[in-house]
Amino acid sequence: MTNIPETGRTPRVQIRLVIIQVLVFSLLLTLGGRLWYLQIRNGQEYTDEAKNNHVQQVVQPAVRGSILDARGIPLADNETRLVVSASRTELMKIKDRGKAVMTRLADVLDMTPKEVMDKVRLCDSKTPQPCWNGSPYQPIPVTDEATTQQALQIRERAEDFPGITAEPTAVRRYPAPGGSNTGQVLGYLSPVTDEEITQAKDSRSPLLRSDQVGRSGLERTYDRQLRGKAGVTRYEVDNLGRVIGQADNDPAVPGENVVTSIDARVQALAEYQLNEAMVEARKVMDTNTGENYKADAGAVVVMESKTGRVIAMASNPTYDPNAWVGGISAKDYARLTGKDSNFPLLNRAIQGQAAPGSIFKVVPVTAAVNAGYEFAGSYPCPSSYSIGGQVFKNFESQGHGNITLGQALEVSCDTVFYALAHQQWQKDGALKPKKNPADIFFKTAHKFGLGKETGIDLPNEVSGRVPDRQWKQNFWAANKDYWCKIGKKGGSYIQQLSYENCLEGNLLRAGDSVNYSIGQGDTLVTPIQMATIYAAISNGGTMWNPTIGKAVISPDGKEVREIKPKAHGRLPMDRRTLSQINGALEGVATRGTAAWRFGGWPQDKIPMHAKTGTAEVYGKQTTSWFATYTSDYTIIMTISQGGTGSGASGPFVRNIYDALYGLSKDGKQDLKKALLPHPQAGLPRIQKDGSIDAPEIRPYVPAEEPKEEPAVLAGPPGQPAARKPAAGKWRD
């Protein structure tokens, strides 16, 4: 056996010892540095966080501010109800995940266990309503209609209902004063989501898990002002959760009140008249189809002509925003959003798009005058106008000889506008356009504010459409592949049309231009856009941003911030043209297509102006439009699949004016009966205690209906009488 010298091992051992010493020293140095960082450098921060681990928060929701009409009458406010809520956090701790508790709760509340469990389950992409779309850590309302006896049972048997509370709570209420629903204008609330809490964390208006936020309408637009700030009391607790002291207290700050320009009386009136117009339209036969008009949707806007403030805005079908209070039921949700619901949540005054028909003609008249055509010139109005092999007819194929542009508005002569548009299309190069075509008709529409939002203080307004060359190009690019796929030369109508669109669907054809000139084709507008235009004609040319909010008032009434109207431009016409168009529209109401609806109107005291429109829609019945204004108000009504403008909408717009001004059918005025003979100035009176002095309001009661109209009505001088055929087709 060979002996290894001791000196042969010593260097290796020493090296190992040195390495171990270095490693140990490095670890000690690292631990020491970390200890210094935690205790010295960031010691106070972690101390504070440790303290917070023993702090519990109790949230006191802020009372949401009221939404008031122009006279101070609440359109949305709050009422105290007994609310029964469930804590998912507590229920999930129970062995059966709270099923037995919810079953017992259902028995007390006269509900089924499934109804309670559906209310408490969390929403996701696959879960139908009802479900909870708020924070899972927030108490979830099961019902806001608990009786005192039910609440007492729950509180006295607390051991049987862990995680269940029954407390008096301020709950949103939509009282519909005077029968004014105002659903789409007001909107509704729903619980805040975790995502929204995160997004608002660093904003001036952070959200708490207990908050309800506006989802549509004014509730959404003015949510930050209305919501206020929830109160938070923080308690120090020990490891067993026992309170050992109060850390701090942030008191709740009530939300501010929003005063609107809506007049609840006029709102109720507008809603009633729109509904009646639709009901009556369904009794009239469409001679083109042999079926009665469907009149499936409609809208009406009543606006102050001089300011753009909205006095009333109604959309039909409508809904009751109270359905969302305390969580919407599965039945109500299906009724509001289902396939057969006809989308009552849609505010058709700002979101309903349709071809405007002849009420659009103030745009091409302005374009023609700006292009050099004389307003008082002579223009042929034949019964039809031909381009190649295609014939474009006047309404009911009626001709009027040579007339002025003003008379073309009065009698709504389509062929005058066909000819003007066709001439301009040819000047711009026809199918081979110039490098920079004038496109006067399209550019004028943009200057009228069409093709973009008006800026009304309501969310989700749509822009409508001006089908100019750029839109045509974009639409072709988006659909070319599909057209080329199904298109077939010499095939069916759809196949042939798709074949042509595949090849040259990006070209602006003559037919596109002439259809556009009378508000047809691919043109789309909203009622609020047309109200803005006609109000501007009334007030001398200023295009106001439509507004509903009038002022924001602090809870104590000491601070008032007025929301002043803002203008976004002027009509693209000079004073002379404006005066001429104004005169022509007065002629529509006195001797033109709307004259039969304004018989007995006091024209010398309250000059009336109007324009009728009947828009054709492919695959549907015609859309009724009626645009009117006085020096005080502008009213636009439209009814989808409702028939003609003056026939379906005309008499009910007249009813609104009669009620506003206190007029009888023979034109006599009784100011005592007038709802609003002049736009209301100023704000509601604020009491010393901050409350708002609001008058009483009675439910709207319609005036006695007029007798059945005769089959033959007197027509404008020099023109045939307006006849109501047996089938019920009204002359526009």
C-alpha cells in the first residue's frame, strides 16, 4: 500500500475552505443587504402595509344625484327600499357553496331557488341573464322589493342566513312624471366591473366595488357628476377580526343634480303622439303591397330652434328603465334584447338611420344655388326623367310644368332634382371623373353636418352616411370579393347585379347621383341630424350642437354650473338663399304638400314651415318623414314602414304644436291651455336647503280626437284636391 504524503492533500483542502468561506461570506452579505433594504430603506412602507393588513373597510354608498326636467321635476331620483343581498365570498366558504342558504332564502322571499341562484351567479360570455356582472367581492342584490316581515325573518334568523343581509338602501327610481317614460334619453344603471375599477383607479373619479354606473343615456354621459363619492370608514382589527379602533373616515359625498332641457309635459305629449301615429298608420293599407303599413319603429324630436336644446325626444318601441333596478330578470332581458324584441334599447332619434326622402331636398337646392343655378329660374318638372334605358318617376307620376326651385320644394318635384344632379354628374366627368371633381351635391351635404355626429350629449350617436365617391370606393373594396364570387353575367337579378358591382362597383353612376339628389339610394340620416338642419334654417343659419343637459347643481344647491349651447358651424348659404328657402318651406305648409295638415293654422301669428318626405327602402315599406319649424320650435317625426310623410306623421306633429301653443283646430289660441308657448328660460328655483322647487305635473290627457276626415280634402290653389283613396294611401 502506497502512502500519500500529507503535504499532497493540504493545497486542495485549503482551496476548498477558501471557496466555502467566500460563499458563506457572500450569503451573509446578501442577507445583510436585504435586511437593511427591508428594515431601513423601505421599512416605513412595509410597516404601513403590514398595518393595512389589519384594517377593514366599511363602504357607505353615495346617494346618486337626480336628473330633473327643465322645471325641476325629477325624471330620475332615488327611493329607500329594503334590499336583500348575498355575499358570494361568504357563501363559497360553506361546504355546499351556499345552496342550502339560498334555498331557505328563496322560501322567505317567495322565489324559486333557481331564481336566487341565477341572481348570485357571475356573468361570463356563456352565462345568460340574469347574472351578476359586478365585482364578485361585492354584496349582490337578490331583490330590492323585500317586505318588512321578510327582512325581519332574515335578520332574526341570522344563523340560518350566513352571508345574507337585509338593509334599507337608496335605490334608483324612474318615476315617469306625467306619463313621460323618457327611457332611451335617461338610460339605466348596472354594477361596476373589476375592469372599470382598474381603469378608473388613477382618475379623478375612482370607482368602488359598491358603485353603480350609467350604461346609456344621460346616466352614462353625466355619470361622474351624478355618482358622487362613496364614504369609506376604516377600522383597525386584531387577528380575530375584532375592532380595536377606527383608523380614519371619509364621509360619503352625494352626487350632483343634473337639470335638463326636457319638459316632462312635452315629453309625455311627444311619446303619446308618436305612438298614436304608429297605431293609426297600421290601419292604412299600402297599395304597393296590399298589406297594411307595419309602422314598426319611429322617433320624434322637439327642439328649441334658437338654441338646439332638446325639449322632448321619443323613440318607439321603448322600455321602462326601472326594469334594470336591482338587477334585470331573465324575462325582461329577453324582451329587451331578443331576436323579436325590435330593439327597444335603441334610441332611434340618434341611432336610427334611414334614407331621408324629400326632407333632404333643402341640401340639393342649396348646392344648386351655390353652383350658379338661379333659385327663381325656370326648371321643367315632367312626370319622369330618363337616363339611358332607366326611367326615374315623380311621386305618383305627376308633372307640374316649368317651376322654380322654391316651387320644386313646395310640390316636392323629384324630376327637377334628377335633372340638376345628372347635369352636375356629367360636368364632373360622368364615369370618367375629372382629377378634382366639384361634387357640389355631396360636399354641400357634408357642410350641412351630414355624415358625422351632431355632438349631442348622449352616448353612441351614429353618423349617418353621405354616399360620395370615397364611400363608394371603400364600400366596393369591402365587398368586391363577395360580389365577384357570386356574380354571374346573364344570371338572376342578384347574380347580374353582383357581376356588375364586381367589375365597376367603385364607380359613381348617374343613377347614384339622381337617387341621392332626392334623399334616396345609399343616403342615411338620423332624426337629430335633420332637426339640427331645420332648426338652423329657422334661426338664421346657426347649427347648434343639440343638448339635453342644461346645468349641474351641487347637492346643497350653492354651486350651479350651466351647460351653455355650443354651435358647430353655419349653413353653407347666404342670407338671400336662406330667406328664399325659408319662404319655400312656408309655402309647403300653406299651399304645398303639407297644406292639408295645417288647415286653420294662424299663419299670420305663428308662421309654420314644413317639408314632407316619403323614402323608399328596398324590401320594406316606405319611411314617413315630417320636418317642421316655427320661430320657437323645430319638430321632426319619422316612422319606419309608416307610409307617407304628411299622411302618417303630419297630423300628430300638428297635435304637438297645438298643445305647445294652446291652439284649437280652427287656430284659436288659449294661452291657459298652452304647454309651452315660448321656450323656457332660466333654471328651476333652488330653495335655501338646496332642494329644488318643482311644480306638480298631471298625466298627459289628449284632446278630443277630431272627426273622421273627408275622403276628399281641398288641395293647394291651382292644383287638384288631395284625395284619400279607399285603400288608404295618403298623398304626400
